[in-house]
Amino acid sequence: MKRIFILMALSFLTLTAYSQEKDWAGFSRYAEANKSVVEQPEAVFLGNSITDGWAFVDSEFFTRNNFVGRGISGQTTSEMLVRFRRDIIDLNPKAVVIMAGTNDIAQNNGYIALENMLSNIESMCELAKLHKIKVVLCSVTPCVQYPWRKHIDCATLIPQFNAMMKEYAEKNGILYLDYYSALVDERGGIPQKWTTDECHLTLLAYRQVLEPMVCEAINKVLKTRKAERFIAPLPAE
């Protein structure tokens, strides 16, 4: 739990620094780390704080599976699209796991229509296809209320956007990974055992829900026989 709060604080400071340096899309965040990626990654995970926090609190999951985390806390689909070439294509992964959209809904960079959010997702998927990178397109995870944008009806908008992504994925032969249904409770939020603040996830949520699901999805898109990728034991609840 303490590590989550530390991560959120560090992410906030990092984003503040980006803003001051006018590095809008966060190119500098992984510039040095990208140089050290020599072996072709099985998958690169692109996302916001959910992905950023995942690679931080369960780094062994990424390292032992040859996965690479490229999440940046607070980012929108527009920012991810802009850095897609540097943080995904240039690493030449076999697959990309995209989880994006919640910060657009939260209006972190101002209002954006759901249709325009989807257009950014579509562009990322098209770039991946052009470079022969398989795509796992993930749903936005549930949130009953954004702690930093309490006036936004995210409990309604998130499932609406997920439905749009799912329809797009099905029409274009892209694997859609439905984390939302696996995590959501009767309120439209996340059960307390899996969240720190009604939005971000605990280590238990990553290991119990997300990791088994994403390993199965990556195996499917890569057509590998790795039925058992590394997943660490569940932490004490």
C-alpha cells in the first residue's frame, strides 16, 4: 500500500517536471531505458498510472516474462499516440498491450469526445499492425469516482467507451481484454480489496486478476504454447 502512495507522489512530481520542461508527451521518461532494451520484448505495455504502477509494484512479473512497461501516470490517449513510435515501435516488440482512456474521460488535458479518444486508439492499433506488432486492447478499468475529478460521471462514461473499443476490436480482428468486467462491483467501481483509492489497483489486483488474464491474451495473439508465464504468488490480503 505504501509503495502505491509513493508511486503516485513520484508520478505527480514527474508530470510536474514534464510540464515545466514542456515535454508534453513524456518522451524523456523512457528515453534512456529504451536504449537498454536489446532483446526483442515479448510485449510492451503502454498505458497510464495503472500500467505505470503495475511495472513498479510487480517489476519481477515484467522482467521474468520479458515484458516492458511503458506507462506514464496521468497520460491521455493523445499523449500515448504521440510517443507510440519511440516507446513501442522502436523497441520492436512481438506484441503491445494498450490500456488507455481513463485520463481522457477525467479531462486531464481538457474535454475530448469519446469518438476522438477512439480515433487515437485506432491510430495506435493501425501503427502496430503496419509494423507487424500484435495488439491486446484492454478495457478501461472501473472507477466509481475520480479522486481528482469528482464531478465527472466516470461510472457511466467508462463502460460507454469500453463498449466502443470492444466493437472496434471485434470488427478489426483485435483481441479485446475485458478487465472491466473482471474488476467491477455493483456500484460500478472496484472492490476495496483491489483498490487504493477507488481508481488505482493493489498488488493483489494485479496478481489475482490482471496478470493471469494478460498472459493468456498474449499467448493467444502470439500463438505461443507458453501456457505458464511467470506470475508471483498472491500477496496476503
